[in-house]
Amino acid sequence: MLLVAAALITASMHSLGVVESPVAPTTTSVAIVRTAAIVHDPATASRPVMTGGQDTVDTADLRAARGRTFLDDLVAIAPDRLAHAATEADVVATAMDHPPTAAEVTTWWSGLGSADRARLERDAPVVVGNLDGVPYTVRDHVNRAVLAAGLADPHTAASESAMLGQVRESLHRVADTPPKSLITLDTRGAGRAAIAIGDLDTAADVTVVVPGMFFTVTGQMVDFTATAGDLYAEQATLAPVAAPASGTGVAVVAWMGYRTPDLSNILSLDLAKTGAARLERTVDGIRELRDGQQPRLGIVAHSYGSTTALMALASGHMSADSLTVLGSPGSDVTNASELAVSSGEVFVGGAHWDPIAGSGYFGTDPGVAGFGSTILDLAGGVDPEDAGDLFRRPVGHNDYLKPGTASLHDVALIAVGRGDMVRDGIRQGNGRGEGVVGASPDMYLVRPQDLQPRD
């Protein structure tokens, strides 16, 4: 039944231009930054550090290296070989798929001299820009250079140019809006990208938004980033009632950091497992760079992304102050006690006429009685804190984070540490209520108005 629901949702979205194609781009190339892409003074270049008793290391050594050795070899490789070596498939795969820990990266980067850092930013931007533990200002700088070089290169494949064009448009910033940072850019295959809205280094509240099925960088990065911006704006308006935390302001990450499923693999959990590991590394990087000034960190996950987030938080490798899942098809987690989330801070939302929420396709529905979660009351109505503020009821599978919905307001309250206000406003106890439609064949018809693209 999940396949039927997914097909109908995709067809409705495609007809409205929300999904460009359920098929992932086939490009496998990695954008290469030309030497002139980043301004650099050759006079600042320094001699590579000694590694293993040698002045330099071989490219083959770098391809085979892992952990801290990989990082040291990046610095020790001959300067005239670095630019080429850092774009080899095996080296890029290590940096993006099997990287050193954020702690190793942070220690390594902080120990480098300014000349070595400048050389790495210039000649190995694809690697440096995707290592969790490298400062976000550096990652944004080099990833934007990779982006610009890829768009300017006449040899860039059309599918990759389309992907990069979406990222460039997503980064567009108008006056009086928060800054954006490109903290992940991977052009291999279907592509991956993550854009932070706000300052990850200083924000009191950091929220990572994880998307579900059919989301691709090429098809939805602009809209997904705008959705993260809507959540940022809603959280910012709640600053007067936010609970105390280390830092100031908020930051929201539009994290398309894993390949989401399409119709060819929607029934598999393999992508969720890979995505969970990537999400763990992303959160580890945020925490490592904040060190003693930890932000209040929340995960907001939609659809298949909720399965991914539940896996990550049950792995023992990642923790969060809150978890909000929306339209969840479930996971193998059977109780909130299995999750590394602060007590009482697991929330579940299911919109009216959402055929995925409460289905339990991938295991236990986190909204069932006994799971230990708080079920959001998404019927809409008046905000008890402001009688003049009326929220509408979200409808369908893709309506949860749209402006003006009760769900967006609740998600923002949870993110700023005011889950108590959400719980106090709920009229029902634990377990699914009338707000979620039970799964039955006739409920898989998704109305076009439920899937309206962004205005």
C-alpha cells in the first residue's frame, strides 16, 4: 500500500511542478575548482608537514588513508599534486562517505598554520567543504567556490548544472533576512546539499530539518530551503517565550544530506540507514564546534526522513534535545525510551488526510499509545497565548511546515524549548486521535490542493 500511496502522491506533485522527476540524476562527476577560484597569495605557501618520516606522501597513500592519517596526508602530499589528488573519486569518497570524526577534524584544523589552511581551501575545496569539524565559515566559503566553478565550467554535465543551479538559487538572500551558509555540497549521483539559515556558531537553538521521499537537490532544494526559512521566521517570533539556552538567536539547517527514496526503492530501508549515519556525523560536527557552549538542538523530520532520524537517535551515536516527526511511516524503534532525546521531548504530528502518518509501514508508529510520545493537536484554532492569532489545520502529507499552520507553530515552540506549551494545549491523551486518517484503500487519494507548490 505504501507503493500505491507514494505513486499517487508523486503523480499529484509532478502535475503541479513540485517534483521534477522521481528519477535521480545520473551524473557522477565532482565539481573541480580551478586554481583561480579562490584568491590566494603564493607567497604564503608553506612546506608540507612531515608525515611518517617523509617530506611528502604519494597520491596512492592518500587514497588508502583513513581517520587522522587521511587528514595529515592531505597536508603532506606534494603541493603540485594536491589539486588533482583531492578530486580523485576515492579521496572524495573518503571525505564524504567515510570521513574522520568531527573531533579529529577539529583538532587537526586548529593545529594547522594559516598557509596550510589557505592551500587546502584553494586546492582541496571539495574535501574541506564537506568535513564535519571544519569551521562553517570556511566550509561555506569553499563550497561556494566549488559551486561557482562548476556553474562556470562549460564541461559540466547538464544534470550537474541543474543541480548546482538549484543550490545557487537556494542561497539567494534578500534584504533583512538571515545569512545562509552552504555547509554541504556533493554533486555525485543524485547529489547532497545542506544550507544553514542563521549562525550555527552562536545560535541558542539549532534545528535540523530532514526531508522524506522524492526530495532531490535538483528538484526541491529551493523549496526545501524556503521551508527551513519559514521555520526560522516562526522560531524567531517566539524569542520572547523561548527557554534559556547557550547562545543567541536561532539557526535552521535545510539538510538534504542523504539520498531520499523514489518509486524504485521506497520499500527499502537502506537509504534510511545511510542517511542516519550521515545525520549522526552532521550533528556531531555541530556539537564539536560548539564545545562548551552547546545549543539546544532539535530534529524535525518528515515522512521517510522520520524513519531516518529515529534510526539515528536510537543508534547510540547521536543525541538531541527534541525530536518532532511529521507524517511518519514508522521505524523499528518501539518506544521513546530507546531514543537519545531529552525526556518528554518526542513529538508526533499527523495531518488530516495524510495516508502515510500512522501507517506503520516501516515498523512501529511513533504515535501509538504506549510509545511515549506527545501527539500534536493539529486541528487548528486560536493560539492560547494570543487570542488574535488563528492557525489553520494542515491537510495532506506535505502541508506540515507551511506558514499559518498549527503544525508549523507547534514545531517552532518545541524547537525553542517550549514543548510544555504544546503539551498544555493538547486536548487528547497519548495515541492517535481523530486528526489522523486511518489507512484504508480509499484514503490514498491525495487532493491537488493538499500539494500546492510554494507561492
